[in-house]
Amino acid sequence: MEEKVIMATKPTRSQIMQRKKRIDQLIRSAYSPDKDHLSEFPHFRHYNTPGLSLVLESGRGDKLSSNLKQYIQKLLKVNMEGPYGAEWPAEEKVKRREMSSSEALYIFVRNVEESVIGFVQYRFTIEEEIPVLYVYELQLEPTYQGKGVGKFLMQLVELIACKNCMGAVVLTVQKRNSSAINFYLNKLRYNISAISPSKVYQLIGVIGQEKSYEILCKTFDHEAKAVLEVICLLYFI
Ligand SMILES: CC(C)(COP(=O)(O)OP(=O)(O)OC[C@H]1O[C@@H](n2cnc3c(N)ncnc32)[C@H](O)[C@@H]1OP(=O)(O)O)[C@@H](O)C(=O)NCCC(=O)NCCS
């Protein structure tokens, strides 16, 4: 990752306020209740490969049926208890809360029997003053992993992010989840973000401190790249 020293002119208060207003508008517009992000990409409604026929549908955290909530919790436990280890009981509670938030947006994947076999949960939010699509969960049942569905869902969320003028897709991954790290870094070309604890500790010279996760990102414009990818030492003149 690049390390840069940037000499910048300090923005005026009015410039800061205008920028904040523009970003808030982008987030509000992305959450507009009449917006169905999936319907804007009809080619992503179906995922068909030899022996696999799947249908995608969108959902919202505050509209989940109790069956769907139970399904999500069960799948999270199956896939994530291992990578989280001792942190799982606390993390499970956090995830249960996040699951039903009105800000949580979903794309569910169903098989030919119409059973859900996986999902991606995402939000539009702000990281370091950059509007981003944050992937909270990407979960597939074990028998449906390694068949291209994860890549397909990530391509879709990247398109949704760009369509809604987000600067990046951001996500958190457990360091112990080496197969997911390999999937994001090597297959989907994500980067460890400059805001990831490992990079921040490295920059400020903290030794011996470690977090169990990394923050990864894929950026779509120069500003997001400068803030989320490149480690900057910013000096105002
Ligand atoms: C991680 C996960 C979402 C990936 O989705 P997937 O559908 O299994 O992955 P895909 O089949 O789309 O794989 C895309 C590419 O990554 C590679 N890949 C996927 N999983 C891999 C693994 N475990 N080890 C090595 N390579 C892997 C595939 O070979 C494929 O490469 P290719 O494009 O060159 O053929 C899925 O395996 C999963 O649900 N895992 C459990 C939950 C989890 O860890 N989620 C991530 C939390 S941050």
C-alpha cells in the first residue's frame, strides 16, 4: 500500500458543510423506500450455471419474517462460529441486533424449491467522510459455496454501490477466516483498507496490538482511494 504525504489547503467551514449535505443526500436517496436496488439490474435476478438455478430477491431488515430471522441466525452460526472462536457469543448478539435494523438491506438467494440458500446484507453509510456501501454479511450454505454465487453477489453489490454514487464497497473480515480473505483479496481484488486496525497501528507505530479482523475495501473514485486505500499523512497549509 502506498504511503503519501499530502499538503492540502484546509477546507472552509462552508465547503465542509456543503460536502456533508451532498453526502447525506446521497445516503438518503440510496435508502429511498420506493427503491429496489436489485430491480435496477435485471440480469442479476437469476443465477444459472449447469446444475444450478437460483433466483435473487431483495429484502429489508425491518420487514423480515420470523422464519427468515431464524434462518439467518442459524446460517450465521454454522459459518461464523469457527472464525469468531471465543468472540462468537458476544458477536452473535450484535449480529442478531443488526439483522433487523431498518438500515439493513438484503439480497436473498433461493433455489428451485424456493428455499433460501444464502444472502448478502449491506448498508449505505459513511466511513471517514466517504459514502460507502458496507457489506455486513455475505453468507452461503456450505453446499452452495465454491459455485460462483459469492462472486456474483459481490459483483451485484459493487454495481449497486456505483449506481448510488458510493465511493467504495467496504467490509470486515475475521483474520481467522482465511478462505474468505483469499476470496476477497485474491479473487475479487479487494485491498486491506488504510482504516483497518493493522494499517493504523503500523502507521502510528503501535507494536504488539492486534485486532482479530481486517477492514477491506474496493474504491471507485480518487477521493475514496486517497482516504480508504492510501495511507496519508495529511498536513494542512
Ligand atoms: C466466502 C464466500 C461468500 C465465497 O463465496 P463462494 O460462492 O463460495 O465463492 P465463489 O464460488 O464465488 O468463488 C469465487 C472465486 O473465489 C475462489 N474461492 C472461493 N472460496 C474459496 C476458498 N474457500 N478457498 C479458495 N478459493 C476460494 C473460487 O475458486 C473462485 O475462483 P475463480 O473465480 O477463479 O473460479 C462463501 O464461501 C461463504 O459463504 N463462506 C462462509 C461465510 C463467510 O465466510 N462469509 C464471509 C464473511 S466476511
